[in-house]
Amino acid sequence: MKYVSLPHNQNTVGWPLPTKPPSTSSPLTGQIRADWAVIGAGYAGLAFARALAMLKPDLHIVVLDGASTAWDGSAGRNSGFIIGLPHNIGSSMAELKKAQTWRNLLQAGIDSLWEQVEANAISCDWESAGKYHCQVAEGNDAVLKTYRESLERIEEPYEELDCEALTQRLGSGFWHKGIFTPGTILVNPARLISGLAGALPKNVTLYYDTPALAMRTGKETQIFTPQGEVLAQQVMLATNALSPELMPGLFRRQASMATFASLTQPLTVQQMVKLPREMRSWGRTPVNAIAGATLRFTSDRRFLIRQHVIPALRGAVSSEQTRHAARLHRKLFSRMYPQLGGDVTLAKTWSGTISVTRNGAPLWGKVGRNIYTAAGCNGAGISRQTIAGELLAHYVMKQDHPLVGDMLAVGRANVLPPSPLLNAAVSVSLMKERWVGRKEA
Ligand SMILES: Cc1cc2nc3c(=O)[nH]c(=O)nc-3n(C[C@H](O)[C@H](O)[C@H](O)COP(=O)(O)OP(=O)(O)OC[C@H]3O[C@@H](n4cnc5c(N)ncnc54)[C@H](O)[C@@H]3O)c2cc1C
């Protein structure tokens, strides 16, 4: 049997960590039985385990995660935008209809997360801040124009801002134009995922430091971990970008990529004087997600820069790749905020993996005998993977839920070419996006 070697991000997350980490059990040792084994404790895995446990309190559910802490996976490494609207809407009738379906799903994901944050007093800097979707290059107005028209068609409120208005709000004249939409929530994701992990129902047992190294399917599924084994009646694979490692045959529909984020030190009083006096926390997304940068100004006066996407089919990122990303982030930040004179230091740069599908649709539902999945996050998975996991629990238990139909309606990820063709296809598609968005940042 082939054992998975879990990839390693040779860096650690920079978000301020929870003051009180959740008390979870030590790594799994010995053999245990479970009604359900959930592999992966990100948003999809935790939402699935929680919803299933609440629907069926008599089930014994175990969750395994290879990471050593709640925040060490992408769930804690992301930029913390919980979006209620897809970044790209499109303009055809079919695209608009799909955007409305996604909007219902994403909003339900936000509502579900808020319910848990409130019920369990999860301290994660939850802010209903909205987001600025900005373009850099003058004369590149077509993308924002289409976005604005789509927002109008789906009757979504927005505010259009020129360079001067953006300068007043974001403290930089770097952007030519932008559209503000109010629905997005901003959080500290490391604290959010940690709080969610610590608030699971009693019939769920969560093991960190317990990678699933191999699975043998049959009447029961046998899951091998470094020091133990789970015999599960049913399995939910919530491993997102790393799913192909565990079940290569099943996942010909998503590619793994890595992207990088940096967080600055909190700005000093002298540095804050160079920014608008009334500037509060905000988030900005780029019109081109591959070439452009996501940017945040946080309530503790730091900037977050998320930029640079690379193919990472095996999920691993080296220290050199992280250093390269840090150099890019420093350079970009100096261009955006020249008034700060390049003296804002990056406290940390880190990476995380995302999964990307060809048509943007998810991988959701049954994928093998007694095996289910909710994967294919497409880079914006906090709300999306939360609702995908929650609805999957209803689906497998054949429990009615008004949104299961919406989840099925968004379609299924298209098949990708096999490796090594896939590697070449991913590189070419990244190059193409970088070229199309070369004037953006
Ligand atoms: C830098 C960065 C910025 C991002 N910014 C945003 C953002 O602002 N907003 C947003 O919505 N999304 C963002 N994302 C994407 C977001 O983080 C993901 O979409 C989301 O985490 C996916 O959730 P998930 O539960 O499907 O998978 P993950 O969160 O990736 O969870 C999968 C879990 O499975 C575990 N695992 C994998 N293989 C195994 C195995 N064999 N055995 C045991 N455990 C295993 C991993 O350790 C991991 O914890 C960003 C991602 C990155 C990297």
C-alpha cells in the first residue's frame, strides 16, 4: 500500500494566535471504530462533523487532521475575507442565475459561521466591513464595468469610487477605480478556525497530528495513521487541495496551488500620521485574483498582503519560495504606500494551499463506496466550504434542507487532463492570467 507523505509548508502563520487554544485530544494511537471518519479539520470538515453530530447525536464521529494545530492548515492561513458574493459574476443569463445561487449558499455559510461565533463567544475580530474591489490600471475599465452591471442585474447594493475617494478611504492613490460592496465579513482566520474546533458537539472527537496516510476501502474503510487506525462505516474527505494525495483515482477534477500572505508589524503612531486620520479596518480584492493582490488593513493597525500564486500539485512550499514571495510583497507594498518610505517591516510571510477546478464548480457528494467529499474551494472557501460541509451532512442523512438543491445546481467540477499534462496546463494557465492581469496588482 502506498503511504501519503504530507507536504510541508516551510513557514508558519503570522496571524495573532488564539489566547486560549482549544483543548483537543493528542494524536490517535491504537485502533478505533467510528460511524463516520472525517479527514481534514478545515471549514468543510468541521461544518460537516458539526451538522452530522447535531442531526444524529447517537453517531460516533472522529475527525483526523495531519496539522499539529487548528490554525496550521489553510483554514487558519488565509486572508480572512468571508465573502457573500462570488468574485466573478459574469453577464450571461446562466452566469447571473448561478451567481444568485452562489449568493444564497455563501450567505448561508456566513450565517452559519456567525451563529457559532456568537453562541460560543469565539473571539476572532469578526467585522462586517464589506470589501473594495479595485483596479489599478487606467484604461482597463472593462472588468469593473462588467462587475458593476452584474451587481445591478442581481440587485446587489454597491458604491463606485474614483481614485480620490479611494485615497481618502484606503490611504493610497494606487488604485484607479473601485467598487465597494457591503456584504463581506473580515476575521482573524486562525482564531476563527480554532474557536470552531473547540466548539464541536460531544459526539465528535478531533485528533490533530494524525495524518491519514492511506485508506483501504471495503465494507468498512480502514484509515491508517502514523500510530493508529480507524475503522469507519463512512468517510468524508475534507482534505481539499491535498485530496489527490490520498485518493489519486478520485480526484482528476482539481489542481492544487499555493498562495502567499504577509502581515506587517502594527504601524507606529508616526506611521499612522501618514494615513487618513479616520482610516478604519478594510479589505480590498483585486480584479485579477492571480496577478493581483488582496490587501487588508486590520483593527490592530497592520497591513496584510496576499499575492503570488504558484502551482503546487503536491502541496509543498519551500523556504526559498516563501522568501521570494516576501520580497514581492515588500516591493508591492512600497509602491502602494510610498509615503511610509519603505520602513514598515513584514512581521511574517507564509503560504497555504488552495484547490482550483476548471469551471469553478465544486467537487461535492459521493465519490466512492462509502466515501463523500466537499472539495474544490477555488481559493475563497471560508463561507463556501462551511456551507458545502453542512449541506453534505444533510445530503448523506437524506434530511431535507432547502439549499441542497442549490448546491446541486452549481454543477460539478470538470475533468482535468492527467499528469504530467496537468502540470503543464496549470503553468500555462497561470502564465496566461499573469499576462492578462499584468497591469494589475
Ligand atoms: C494565503 C491564502 C489566502 C486565502 N484567503 C482567503 C480569503 O480571504 N477568504 C476565503 O474565503 N478563502 C481564502 N483562502 C482559501 C481558504 O483558506 C480555503 O478555501 C479554505 O481553507 C478551504 O477549506 P477546506 O475545509 O475545504 O480545506 P482546508 O482549510 O484546506 O482544510 C483541509 C484540512 O485537511 C487536512 N489534511 C489534508 N490532507 C490530510 C490527510 N491526508 N490527513 C489528515 N488531514 C489532512 C489539512 O491539514 C487541512 O487542515 C485563502 C487561502 C490561502 C492559502
